[in-house]
Amino acid sequence: MARVSLDLLQQFVQVARLGNLSRAAEQANLTVSALSHQVKQLEQRLERKLFERGPRGVHLTAEGRRLLESVGPHFEGIDRALVGFRCRRDDVLTLSAIPGMMSSWLVPRLARLVAAHPELQLNLQSSVELVNFERDPVDAAVRYGRGSWPGLITERLFGEWIAPVAAPSLMERMGELDPNDLSQWPLLGDPGDRWRDWFADGDAELPRRYVAHFDNTDALQRGAMEGMGVALGRMVLARPLIEAGQLKVLGDRYQQIPEAYFLVYPEHAKDHAGLRTFREWLLCEAGKYSEAMSYATASSG
């Protein structure tokens, strides 16, 4: 068997972790074809097939899993050892956030940060996957959940409210139906089955069926915008569409849910000057948003 370089093994581990050649190539600053060539080169040198290629990415074969189990922990150990030695510029901040929150809430506000701190360079990464701060070159992340991420500094930004939302075209089509009585409205099932808690809080029975059920919040919101039915909209995501007139809140009841948005970062990042600047700005913006939502939902029962 020909000698295998550490570079080839490192690229293998990256592709195996991400399950996607395009994303792995982007992180490695390579073209997809160059990375694919390296993977094939490793397979030829080992005389083993490591990946199955499919339309939705790549998947490890049994031999690939065996190799990852053998070499993966060693690269993780190297990454952990080098965390404190990486060159970090105080004027560059790399932030990860979930796509919906980034596009609907964070990006519309960033112009104020850039205007106040033109010296700060932002690298924004949009991903639903949790950042591994010991491995990934990310300084901080905005996460959605209940705030339980052991080993990280976790600061609550604001909570999340939900309310029924529908397209103006659907409301016009439904005519004079009471917007506070959803029993006659076409409903769209949501990923977290929030309707169950919504109807329980209102002492009402769950509908027998939904017009459609979605496992993705973005698709659910799009369905509501197209007039398919009424969705339980998360206000962080839906409020820009409400303000633009593309969606309207039905009735006058809001419900706060257990999940919230948090800024999280590792202990070693707390002295990063760029993160300190961003954190101060973000907490201020979060406070303004919380105050506005408290006012908007004050009449909620």
C-alpha cells in the first residue's frame, strides 16, 4: 500500500463529518473537483472504497466508517490542542446562526452595527447544525432552544412567541369567519406540533385533520404566504412578513413557547475584542426587540 499523507486523511475526515463535498471544499478553500480528486486518490492508495456518492451527498461505506473511527479522534485531538494557538484577529468575527433567524432578524439589523463599527469584519455562516467550537473556526453562535449547551457561555437574547398567521388572500376568501375561532379555518401542521399546546391553552379541541403538514418551518411559512392555510407563525421569522403585509395575525392571542434565542461562545473566546463589540450591540438590539414584542403581546390572554 502506498504511503498516505496527513493532508489526504484530513480531507477525508472533513468530508466524512459534513457528508457533503461542496461544503467540505468550501471549508478547505478547494474546488469541489479538487477535493473529489483527493478523495479518489486516498481510495486508490488504500485500495478501499470509502464513500458512496448519491444525489444528496456522500455517505461512508463500512470501510470508510472504520477509517473514520480510527483516525477521526486523532484529528479532533490536534484541533483541540491548537485552539489556543490559532491566530485570531480582533477585528474579524466569525458567527454562526440558524438560517431563518439570520435572514429574518439578524441581517436586517446589521447595517447599524456596521455603521457604528466599520473596523469590524463579519464572517457569517448560516447553518442548522450545531457548531463544534473545538474544531470549527467560529467565534460565537446564535442558537435556538432551551439554553442547555454544557461547556459554553450561554446568554439569553429573547424568547419566542407564536400566533396564527395567514395570507390576506386566505382571509378574504374565508369572508366573515371569526379569526379567534379557528375550528372552521384550514390549518397547516407545523414541525413541533405547536397546535396541540395552542388549542389546549384555549380549552378547545384539536382539529381532526390539517390541510397539509410540514416538517420544515420555512416551507410552512411559505405555505401560509401562498394562502394554503393558517400556520402557527414564530414571530422572529414571521414578523418581517407581517410588517410587509404578506401575512396577517389572526385574532388577538399570542403564546410564548419554552424555546428562546441565545448567544453562545466558548470560554476562550470571551476576550476576543470583536466578539465583545458584537455582544454588546446584540444584547442591546435583543432588548429593544423584547420590549417591542412585550408591547405587541400585552393583550395576549
